[in-house]
Amino acid sequence: MSANFYYGVEVFLNGLMAGVMYSLVALGFVLIFKASGIFNYAQGVMALFAAMTLVGIQNGQVPFAHLINAIFGTHVKEFGWHVPAFLAILLTIGVMILFAFIVERYVLKHLVNQEPIILFMATIGLAYFMEGFGDLMWGSEIKKLDVGIPQGGNTWIEESTAFLGGEEFYGFYIDSLDIVAAIVAILLVASLVLFSQYTKTGRALRAVADDHQAALSVGISLRTIWVIVWSIAGFVALVAGIMWGSKSGVQFSLSLIALKALPVLMLGGFTSIPGAIVGGLIIGVGEKMFEFLIGAPFLGGATENWFAYVLALLFLVFRPQGLFGEKIIERV
Amino acid sequence: MLYREAGDYKTSYAKDNQTFPIKFDRVAYYVLLFVAFCVVPFFINDYWANAVLVPFLIYVIATLGLNILIGYCGQLSLGTGGFMAVGAFASYKLMTAFPDVSIIIHILIAGGITALVGMLFGLPSLRIKGFYLAVATLAAQFFLVWLFNRVPWFYNYSASGQISAPERTVLGINVTGPNVDAWAQYMVCLVFVVACVWLARNLTRGNLGRSWMAIRDMDIAAEIIGVNPLKAKLTAFGVSSFFIGIAGALLFTVYLGAAEVGEAFGISKSFLVLFMVIIGGLGSILGSFLGAAFMVLMPVLLKNVLVGGMGWPTDVAAHFQFVIVGGLIVAFLIMEPHGLAQLWRVAKEKLRLWPFPH
């Protein structure tokens, strides 16, 4: 076997890992879309905001330091304490739940029964709002996020696979962080499935996803469900934010992962949790392999920006509801 | 009291179908045209042209284009930035390849090329609907920007990857390049706006516009009563992209002068135009004006107030601007989901009854 083949396999494995990261973001979209029919563009910014809040709490930053300094001419910056990672994560979850509550109270409640496009626009507005709000609160510089997840190449995998190739081959390089992310994603999906299948709230969530009106008529409070769903989506956003933030730092570009998650959604279907996972894997592997085999040698590289979209587009032409989406039935 | 149909007798079908049935509106329209063509050019200065009027006029064309697609035909598109880039690059290639031909013709052809590209990317709309289509149009956005970044032929192999507009004249007056007068920029854009609005108005109230609206309201029902969805959707994509291409070409040649594709025509431009459409009002030509004016004016105003008036540092002001823009969009959607045009409609109803509302 040539070294190039093994390199290809490595690209494939890394594609799988990247796919898991995309799935993490796509999950949040699916949860909200299923429960409220809202296409939540703000999911990426929620991940950014959650990661920023986590870093801010960990480092004991003063919220709105820039704004306070600008108005009162003071120079406050930090409280001077350092919060342990676990506690900081708990506090951030609290902030995300509060956020879900506020969104429901001040935005969604007033937009019931509007057309989907209006709701979609509202979430774009929300995304802008949170982006500015997060920057105002914690500052816009690039921050390092460290909650104790191992990083760098995994030496165990590298050493134990080195025998496969010849002289030139040193084993597969896979980032430990990606492995942790994959495990976390599996746990997250498993717990979400268990939650929605075996708890009372989970059953209520599925009822709302099925039919809003019917759920209302059997006494399920839509507003409570929405708060719960947005809280869960906030939690998923936090997980995605931690993973992406540890990987590439907490910065504005983190919010753009939402754009990476959209083709995943199209491929997997907007309403299917397994679809988000499988779609993520297909997109992750597809774009990495395309870049490796065709993009970099023939097309001048950076095809990752659009390949996922074109793949999803071609796929949808043959199956308009995505891989696992519910069949679209139209009546006059 | 002035704002009434009463006493304004219509004696022909043409008069009955006119755009402004109320005399007050008609007079106001002609006065506005007169002011725009004969008064403003004499008073305009560089600041007003560059910060407000020229971008406003260009975005009116883009908003009009997107409004035809979303508001009239019901096809959600997020590829506006990419289509504007097609217009810009098409006009650039034409201008450098045929320097003797008038720039007006180049811009029109650039619009035509964008229309073809738009129809190509509109083909999936026959199978894909709703949000799936919106995400699919993002494919156009990312693919086109990548294409213009990576293929050197499009930017004439320039070292920086930028395109810059060469100097061109209309009737002997500079309209592009560094030595252009504010009033010339303004007049070129104004002429295009008036032509595009006239075209859009007459298309949307004709046969084609009605078939678009039928598709928007319910595509299956429209198909059953004999609207050809292929024709309706593709013409909507074509006409919309034509306008957007003209806007992109004007933005590059007349306004920016030099552009880098990822920066000038990125995804944020798509969202900006989408905001203009929604805030102005879906399916309304007046709304396109109002939405564009709102989104162009507000950042200028905010910047003047926050940085100029209150002396905040620019980065804090920029963040605050995001908060305000986002908050206003949400607030707007809650208070008036049908946009500024709807506010005007309500005001008109009130005006008709004023001062005796009962």
C-alpha cells in the first residue's frame, strides 16, 4: 500500500471527526425546528455566546467592562478570581436557560402564528443582537478556552497504527479533541433520545413536535415547552461552543459554524436527529475527501466552502425532504 | 381633505388602472421626480452622495430584485451577494474587454448575464421548497464567491485579486474611476432606479406578475388552474437576478470603484438585502424604497450619534450598533410583520377619512 493511500484514509478519518463537530451544531437546529417549526439561524451565535460566557466566567471578567469604561471613564476589567471549569459550565448553563426564557417571553410569544419566513428573520435579528451583545459583554478579542480537554495528536493511535505502512508512514494523526468530541456527541444524542422517549417532558416535546394544536388541547403548555426546547438547544450550543472553542479559540468566526451546519441539515432532513448525525458524517467525509482528491490538485483548493452545499443541493434534487426527513405531503 | 378619490373622475380603462389613483399621490410623485432629477444634483456633495444617496439608490434596485423573488413569487433566496458579484464581475470583464462600448450597455448586459446565472441556480426550486430552497441558494452564494476568488481569469490576473473599475464616461462626463463627481454618480444610479422601478411595476401587475403571485400563494393550486410553474419560477429568478446583477454592477463600477469579492459580496450582503426586503414589506415596490432607506440611514445615524455625539470608542459603538440593528429587526417583526409599506397603507386609510373618521 502506498503512503498516499494511508494519507487518504487519514483524511477520511479526520473527515468523520469534522462531521461529528458539524452534527453537534446541526442538532441544536433540529431540536428547535421540530418543537416550534422555527428555523433558528441564531444557533451558531448561541454557540459563540455560550463559549464567550464560559470563558468570561472562568476568567472572572467584568461583564460590559468596555461599555462601563466608555460611559463612566473607569478602567474596570477583571474581578481577579478564577472559577473552576465545572462550576463555570454550570453557571453558563444557567445563563443559557435565562436566555431561553427571555427569548420566549419577549420574542416568540409575540410571533405565534406568523409565517415561517418572519420567524426566520426574527432569529436572524436575534443572531445580530446576540453577536453585538456578546461582544459588548465580554469584549471581541480572540480568547483561549480551556476546560481540560486534551489536545494535539493522539499518540496512542499514532503508535499503534504505525506498523501498517512502510518507512514513510508514522501512523494516523487524529486530534484527541476530535475523539473527545465524538464521544460527547454520542453521549449527547443517546441522552437526548432517552430523554425524549422515557420522560414526561420528553413525551410532551414529541407531542408538540407532532401537532401544536393537538398538544395544546391535551393540556401541554406550549410556552413551557418552548422554554425547555430553547434551553436544551442552548445546552447543545454550549457543548458545540466548548468543542469548537477549544479547537480554534473563541472568536467571531465561531458563529459561522451555523453556515456549516445548514447543508448537514438539508442532507439529513430538518426534522430528524439521526439525520443530523448521519448528514454531518457524510458532509464531513465528503468535503475532506473532495478537497483531497479533486479540490486541492485540480481546482485550486478551498473547495470546502461550497462543496457541502453543492452536495446537499444535488442530493435534494432527488430527495426533497432529505435523508430522514418526513415525507412532504402537499394538499390544495 | 386633499387626500381623496372624490371628484377625480376616471373616464378610461387606462386611467382606472393607473399606479396612483389619488390625485395627491400623482402630484407628489411628479414633484418627487422633479426634485430628484432637477434639484438634488445641484446641491449634492461628496458626503451625502457616498454615505447616503448613492448606496440607497443601488440598494433600492437590489431590494426590488429580491422582493420580486421573495415577495411576489414566494421563493426564499439567500444568494443575493453571489448574484451581485456576478453582475460586478460581468461588468468588469465587459468594461475591460470592450472599452469603446458605453458603460450603460455593459451594465445592462451584466444584468442579463446575472439573469442567466440566476435561472440556472433557480432550477432546483422546481423540486425544493421553503427553507430547503433557502439553504440551497446559499450554495450559489458560496460557490460564486469561491469561483471569483479562485479563477484568475475573472479578475484579469491582477496580483491583488481585486477588481477596479477603469474610467468610463457617459455623454462625455466621468461616471466611474477616481475623478468622478458626486452628481454624476447620483444621476447614473437615479436613471437606473427609475427605469427598474418602472419595469418592475409594469411586470408585477401584468400577466407574469399575476402568475408569480399565484405560485406564491399556493403553487399546487396555481399549477391546477394553468400557471406553468417552470415558467413562473424561472422568470422570477431571471428578472430578480437581472435587477440584482444591475445593482451589483452599479455598486462596483459607480460606488465602490474597487472590490474584493469576499468582502464586498459576502453572505452579509445577502442578509442586508433580505433585511431591506422584510423591513420594507414583502411584495411592495414602495416597501423596497423604504426598507433600503431604513437600512442605509440607520447605521449612518447611529454612528453619528454614538461616536460623534457621545464620544464612544468606535469598537464599542460598532458592537452597540449590532445590538440595536438586531433589536430593531426583532421589534419591527413583532410590531409590524408586513413592514414599513404596511404602515404607509394604514396611514393612507386614515388620511382618506381625515378629518372626519366616523
